[in-house]
Amino acid sequence: MIRCRLINFLFRVFPFRAFQGFLIKNHFEKCPDCQNSLVRAEDARLFLVKEEKAREMINLWPGISEKLCEGSGEKLRTPFFLKWRWVLSAAGLAVFIFTGVWYFNRPDSTEMAFQQSLDQAFKINYIKVEEKPAGAYVYEPQDSEMIIVWAEILP
Amino acid sequence: MTDEQLLKSCLEGDVDKFRQIVDKYRGKVTGLAINILGNREDAEDACQEAFINVFQNLDKFDFDRNFKDWLFTILYNRCIDKVRKRNRFYNFYNKKKIEYHSHHNSNHKMNPESMPPLSDNLLQRLSPKERTAIYLWAYEGYTSDEMGVVLNCSSSTARVHIFKARKKIKKILENGHDTL
């Protein structure tokens, strides 16, 4: 009991929350004598408005829906990016794929330069075989600077 | 449906799911508000404002947190705002009343009607923080750590609020209503 009185005295004399919290945790919550000076949960509930009674007293939804609908229309609306997130995601993915395909299939710069030089250097206007017009097939193997020309007498 | 599923549906603009949330927590929320504010009208306003606040800030809600704690935190702040406004009003009103009577050299004392409408409920003798603490402890079984989240204070401070509230109520029970 003397200990309890001393701790009660310290509790009153030093009004520091941390210190008081320490005393409560380490003494008041454990000491049966001090627990007798505190109300129990079931007795405390007698002083409180019960949840069931409060539920009966107030119907919240009509007021909430009214307030949500009146002045704050833009607040009620879902943000644009959330509403259209699937569309935006799909569009983003499509752009990504298109960019990837274009990037990996674009002609190489050296290849393009070679193609340009070929266009300038190699040109066939007309082919004759044994003084007769012939069909010509031009074949350019990839990764090679070789050009094969196949000529064939037309039937 | 779990709270998380309901809230995610609300985020997609489903107001009916929000109604389910309101119905689910209506009792707890109004219970807490009435016990803090002591009257139905203010409690109704505070609860509606709290739910609207929740709806408007759902995109900021951290789904790792407990929704009920978050809701109680918002409601507690709304209730404290109401208590402060009410106190400011009564302070102003009483000051003006005293000025009026002293100006007219009247010995007329303030009648009970000019005072804030105190309920017979003994909870009126506790501070709003103590009322919140005792409600969360007695009805919701909150620990001091959980209470600290709602009251926006340390668990030590929350522990002190519960302790003081329990002690005051016990004294009232033992000695009658006029002890405090």
C-alpha cells in the first residue's frame, strides 16, 4: 500500500505523459489494489451511448448522398486516370509495341548507305540475250555487296 | 466483401459500395461521435462530414492500414473541431451576456438556459480525449497503441487518457455525481 501511495504521489507530482504512461504500464495496470480504483470495462459501458442505440438514432446515408451529389460533383466523379486506366494502359502498351517493332525493323544506317550507293551505281535499262529481249532478275544477298543478275530469254 | 474490396470498388466510382461501407460502420461511428459530442445533431454532422472526407480522400488511403482506425481518426478530428467551435461560441456568448448585464447594472445572474446544454450523462465530466479513449477501450477493445493512432498521440499519452477516464468514472460511481 505504501508503494501504491508513493506511485500515486509521483503520478500527481510529475505530470509528464511519458512518465505517467510508464507508471500506468508498470504499476497501475498490474497492481490489483490500484485496479480497484479504476472502473471496469463493463461498468464503463453503462455510461456510454450504446452502438445499437446510436445506430437507431441516426440514419447517415440520406445526408451523405445528398452532400456528395450537390456541390461536389467533380469530387464524386472518379479521377480521369482511374476511370480510363484500362484504356490508357492498353494504349500505352500499343505505343510501346509499335515503337519496339519500328525500332528493331528500321533499316540500318550502313545498309541504307549501301542501298543508296547501289541505286546510284547499278542500273539496268534493258537486257538482250542472242539479240532477243530477255527477262532480268536482280538478286541482292543480305550482308553482301554482291549483286547477281539472272537473264533469261522470254518464251 | 472485405473492406479492401469495397474500397477498391469505391475508387472505381461505385457509390453503392460506399453505401455498404457507411452501413457497415454506421453504428460504431455514430456511437463514438455521440459519446464525444454529447448530442445527436452535432454527432450526425460530424459523422456525415467524416464519411464525405473518407470518400474524397480514398485515393490517399494506405491499404496496409486498418480502415476502421483511419475512419475513427478522421471522425475524431471532426468531433474535436466541433467541440472547439462550440466552445468558442459559448465563450463568446457568455462574454457578451456578462457585458450586457454589467452595462445595464443588472444584478441578474445568468440563468441556466444561457449555459451550454449539458447532458445528464456523466461523460460530460470527461474531456473529449478521455471520452474517446474510454469509448474505444470499453467498446472497441482498443489497446493504447491503437488508440494512439486514432488520437494522434503516443501510446503513453493514450494510456494516461484511459487511466484518467477510468479513475474519474470510478470516483463518480463511488461518491455520487457531485464529486468532480
